[in-house]
Amino acid sequence: MQRITSRDNEKIKHALRVRGGKEPGDIFIEGKRLAAEALGSGVRLEYAFISSDLVAREGEDELKQALAGSGVPVYELPNKLLASVADTESPQGIILIGQRPNVGLSEAFASQRPGGLPVALLLSRGNKPANLGAILRTAEAAGVRTVITSAGSADAFSPKALRASMGSAFRLRVVEKADEDEVTAEAKRAGFVVSGTTADGAAAHTAIDWTQKRLLIFGSEASGLSPQLEAALEERIAIEMEKPVESLNLAVSAGVILFEARRQVYG
């Protein structure tokens, strides 16, 4: 294990660029849980930083062994130097730099992985990284295998979104920054019903047959679906709720609808 002690080191400079979103091909993975998820999910890793405290500390053997067996170059950093690179206020002593998964739109509807819901998600202009990460986690928990983000959406692999997804982003088929018109057209060609959450003229989410293949679209919390997406819908869906409440947090809405779909599909 090599030791880095200077902030002027090229690996440190590269990691800081990745953390700041200035290296679009790479992702910044921080923390023990997220590092373990990345190591176990087949993410292509480039190198790792580990703090002197974590090197010396007893325990964490499983994580250390997985890191040692991964073949990834590991660099020991003094605690203060690692803290200066970290994205969190209380770093856990480990940072991985990996390659961003690259999934094209052509793969989104090509085939559904066995064992999942027949539902793909399109998140339109969701600009809150923590919310996006929470939706990815919820989607995986419900059985969704494909999540698409539109152009103008937050980065699904930013440090904040990754922490909120708790590893789900590594396992899902995530298509990023897609053109919405292309997504709906591709879904229809593949036999998916294009459905969207909207309050106008919508059927209750419990009245929908979720055993059919669907592209389920969620708009932004601020402005909902664009007129173009509204026009592309073949089905409108709403969650029935008590007045005067008119809407729910986006991640909560996704959970309510997707777990109804799961109930129908799995019983």
C-alpha cells in the first residue's frame, strides 16, 4: 500500500475533480457501506484512498479483505488529508474512485431482467440529488430494474445521490440525461404503456393493472410534467389522498405507486 501525504499529488487532484463533477467519466464513492456495495456490485474501480486510522483500526476485516482482493490500487492517506478530500463532514476513512456506468437508451427497453416488475421509470427534470437517490433506492426495493433520468435532471451518480441511493445506483440499469421524446417513442415501440402521474383526469393508482409493461413518468415537484410529456401519455395516474393535501414528496409518491405494483405482481 502506497502512502500519499501531499495535497499536490495527482491522484488527490483527480479525486477532487471527480468529487466536483469535473470528470464526467468517473464517480466519487465515499463511506464504508457504499464502498462495500461498489465492491460487491461489479463497479469498475480505478483506485482507493483509505485513512491511516482505518488501516490501523482492528475490525472492518471484511471490507479490507474485499478491497485487498479487488486488485484496485490502494493509497493510505493521513486522516486530515483524507478529510480534506471527502465530501462528508464526518468521513469514515475510505473513498473509491470508479468509472461511471454507461447504459444507453437502446438497452432500457430491450429486455426486462427476470424477477423484476414490468415497469421502467422516467424521472423528468428531477433536480434534487438526495431525492433522486431516494427514488433509486425505492425503485430497487420495489423490484424496478430500469430508471431513466431526463436531460436537466440531477446527476444520479453524484456523491449526494449515491449516498441517498445506498448502493442501488450500482445495481439498477440507469440511463442518464435522455431525451424525453426519444424515451417515450422507444417505450411505445417496445410495447410499454406510457403512463404518467398527474392530477388531471387520472385513474387511481390502485385501479391500474400493473402486470402490463409500463413506462411510469414522474415530473418535477415544482412543475410536474411538461406539455410535451402530457401529450405523449397513454394513461394518467394519481394517488388518492385527503384534502387539502394536493401532492406528496416525489420519493414518497414513487414508493406508494411502486409498492402497489409490487403487491399486484407478487401478491
